[in-house]
Amino acid sequence: MESIYKTGEYLEHNRGWHTEDSAWKADQIAGAIERHNVAHARVCDVGCGAGEVMRQLADRYPASQFTGYDLSPQAYEMARQRETANCHFVLGSALEESGFDLALAIDVFEHIEDCYDFLRRMKRIATWKIFHIPLDMSVLAVAVNNQMWSRREVGHLHYFSKETALATLSDCGYEIVGHQFTNSQGLNWQNLTVGGRTGRKLTKLLVLGLPRLVLTTVSPALSARFLGGLSLLVVAR
């Protein structure tokens, strides 16, 4: 399954390699760094994709050094165009590296066949780790079989709830320092607009977006469990 990232099949399904979400993800990571006083002089991004998250963070922290690793030649070609004085990219695995202050795995280990081996090996790379994990397992997702869409379109092999994601990290020897839900759909009360939405987009907003937003406001945990649409940001050691 992991070969889809080398053959170009993944790029065919995801032409921008999710760069449209990179600024938002960089904001979430920077917030976690500041909240938990995470050391970040040397940062490694494991599975950096097109490299835009790294570039955004490198701009934000010019005194730090950032290195992104990815096994995909297509992702690497996109990433190397984003190199700066403090941001570099490597075509290959980061799992034999060490000596970093912080290692990132942003929407990564759900793609890995043996995610337990990956996580145990990743633990040696850096003192601090930040994970961003899509929460594909919800009551709604199971009811509509959304896991098969996630498998086909974005290559997810494992489907997590908050509880199973944290348990997996604990099983692999991580100390959980902090975690929080993130709104991976980007919908909030400030940017909620009906204008310009028609057809399927309007239907999706009214049928799914609004209920998710209301329940997330009341209880993110209940929203993640029943309606989905959230991810989990985890700071660990």
C-alpha cells in the first residue's frame, strides 16, 4: 500500500498534496509549541509531503533549523522548491535519524502499514513529538462506511478515535504531555456563510456542517465520537 506514494498514484488523487491546509496546520503546531514550551531549535518533519507546513514554520521561527523527510519522489520534488536558509528536505526515511529537539508526524501514521513499528522507531528521533491524527472513527463514519472513502482517496489504513489514538501512542512508550481536538474541516462561527454555496456544498453544510459545529461548540468529545470531522493534536515525549 505504501508504494502509492512512490508511484505517483497518491498524487493523482491529491494534486496539491494537501497544501491548502498547510497554513492552518502550521498554526496548530505553533500553538502547541508555545503552550507546552516545546524545544524547537532543530525540528524534523517525518512524512513532510509537499513541505509547506515546514516552510510556514521555518518562516515563523527563523532561528530554528527545519528538515523534512518523505519517501515520495513526487512530494520531494514539490518540497525542494520550498527550501529556504533554515528549511531543507530529504528524499528518504527519517527513522534512522536522531538528535532533534522536536519531531512532527502530521497526518502520517494512519497511512503506515505497521504503525506500531513506525511509532517505536520514531520515538528515538527527538525529545519532543507532535502528532496530528485524523479521527476517522465515529458513529456517523461507521454508519456510512466512510472508512472506505478514506482508504481509497487519502490512503488511510488505520482509523482512530481519540481514545484509540492516545492508547496507540501510550502502547508505543510515549508520555502524553497534552492533547486537544482540532477542527480539520475549518468550519467555525466566524467563517460560516451560506452565500456562494449551492447544490452539494450547501446540502453538506446544512445536513452535516451545522450539526457538527453546534455539537462541537457544546462538546468536542461528543462531536468527534458521534459526527466526526475533528482531528487530534498530541504533544508527547
